[in-house]
Amino acid sequence: MTILPPDPDLDALRLELARLRAARGWTYDELAARTGLARRTLIEIEQGRTVGTLKTWHALAHALNTPLDVLFANLCRGHEPPGQTND
């Protein structure tokens, strides 16, 4: 029997990105300049049209001075993160 993991909360991840960007007062252009990513890519991620690659999120974490694991912890909203269960 295969036990599948819960679906990641991609909305929580993109909303955290938007929150972090807004908290710094950065426009999409500012974040694009700090990450080397295209402005269009950032808009599409925040609007939920794309997820982005690991390389993209790595660049975002560095630009936002936020650990990648803190950003990705948002994926587990609504369920126990791996290693947190009593199994």
C-alpha cells in the first residue's frame, strides 16, 4: 500500500513571498533586481500561475534574507511537517 504525503500548501508559500516582499516595501522590479529573476516570473509566482524552481526559491530566500527552510515550512500549513508525527 502506498501512502501519499499531503498536498503542499502552495498558496501559503506564495502568500509568504508576497508578505515578505511587501514588508520590505519592495516592488517586483526591486525584487527582480535583487534576485536576477524576471519581474514576470515573480508576478506569476505570487499570483499562483507557476510554482518556480528550487533555484528560483533559493534566489528569493537569499534576496529576502530568509532561510529556505523557513520559506518552505509554509508548504506544510494545515498538516504535520515531515518528522513531526508520532509514527
